[in-house]
Amino acid sequence: MPILDIHQVSLNFGGLKALQDVNLKIEEGTTHALIGPNGAGKSTLLNVLTGMLEPNDGSVMFDGKPLLDVQPHDINQLGIAKVFQTPAIFPEMSVLENVTIPVFAARDGSFRMNMFEGEGRQRPLVEFAEEQIAELGLKDKMHVRADSLSRGDKRRLEMAICLAHKPRLLLLDEPTAGMARHETEQTIELLQGMKGITKVIVEHDMNVVFSLAEKISVLAQGQIIAEGSPEEIKGHPKVIEAYLGEAQV
Ligand SMILES: Nc1ncnc2c1ncn2[C@@H]1O[C@H](COP(=O)(O)OP(=O)(O)OP(=O)(O)O)[C@@H](O)[C@H]1O
Ligand SMILES: [Mg+2]
């Protein structure tokens, strides 16, 4: 059973058919890339999955349960997290504080500092936050203010925040956009290291796509026009056609 099953999803912005009868199955534990020309509907599809947009038609099952009735703030709790293009971090807080907040929220449903709670009960959660930070290579910067981090480190922090939610499905919309080459390489390594988390990645950089994805779906004008392994997609005539006038695949 796929962890995510998108069935016949259509979404219109007024007269514009942004998504048309989209069917997409994502297998648990895989990295699945969603590619396609500008305006194809990739971000729109991710926004449907986070509850930010409501489709006009179709259904989405996550882990065998309908997703579209779930409120956006509950979707995170279900185990779906999205990495935003601009890091969603608290600039004035330390790296550790930024990661501790979602760890507590994952346990309590929301973040409440409980002054009466013994340190014994809080300690394992803080340790879990510290582990996430160490895993992403930010151990030395644990107590540094978030806004003093480099862009690459901010991205790592954002990933650590995402992992603190213990997501089962991670949605990434152009995670390497605007990055220098070495930052892109670091991000690829980072994502390769996140084993066991299902990932859906929207990306224009084909080097990133071919380094990470086990399966690729191609969206053009709101429709899935091709699907397959990286090898199958590379030479696919429909894909080359969709990208004509853009970067060659
Ligand atoms: N909120 C909105 N209101 C109206 N039209 C929108 C809205 N969001 C997106 N669109 C339109 O829907 C279409 C799909 O947009 P979307 O952002 O999903 O494309 P995309 O594949 O993510 O493109 P890109 O690669 O440039 O990020 C585009 O024609 C876009 O202009
Ligand atoms: Mg987009």
C-alpha cells in the first residue's frame, strides 16, 4: 500500500486548470521527484498535500486515511512536513531553542512551557532535539542565535526543525533554489542521510533530481505526462517535448 495515494485530483484557479485529474502514488520510504516546466502545478500539488489549497475534485489518502478533510494545523501532527523556500525559523532564538519547540509540540500537540514539570520528564525531549541538531552537523552551533547562521546552516536548522516533528512524509519545494553549488551538494548529502522518511521533492536542478530520486513524475500544464525511474525519464520523448525551450533534460 502506498503511503500517499493521490487520486483524480483537479484544482482550478478561476478558469485556469492548475491540476487536472492527477493520479500519483508514493511508496513508503522512497524519494519521489516531481518535475516539470514553470507553472506546471508542482507547488500547487504540494499545497494540496499540506491543506493550504483545497482541490475541486479528487481524493488523497495518507497512510490509508483520507487527508483532505484534515485541517492544515493537524496535518503536521499526522506526520507530514514541508520545507519552505525561505527558512521558517525564529531568528532571535538559539539553534537548540528552535528545535526544542517542535519536539515539545510533537508530544503535547502545542508548545507550552511547563514550569511545574520536572526536569526528568523534559530531559529526554531536549536530548532528542540535541540529537537532531548533531545529526545535521550543527552540534557546535547549538547555542548560537539562528539569525547568525550561514544560509546553508539555516537550511540545516530548518531540516532539524522538520525532523523534530518526526515526519513520515517530507515535502520539499525546490530545496536547493538559490544555493551555491557546494550548498546544493551538502543538501543532497543531508537528504540522502535521512533514511526511512518518505520524500516528495520538487526540483528544477536535474543533478539534484537524479542524485536523489528513485522515481520521477513529470507534470506539465496540470497533468502527469510521464512517470518512471530516472533512466526511463531521461530520454522520454514527452518529457523532452515539455521542456523544449527550457533546460534540456
Ligand atoms: N493562488 C493562485 N491564484 C491563481 N493562480 C495561481 C495561484 N497559484 C498558482 N497559480 C497558477 O497556477 C499554475 C500552477 O502554478 P504552480 O505554482 O503550482 O506551478 P509550479 O509548477 O510550481 O511552477 P514553478 O516551477 O515556477 O514553481 C500557474 O499558472 C500559476 O500561475
Ligand atoms: Mg513552484
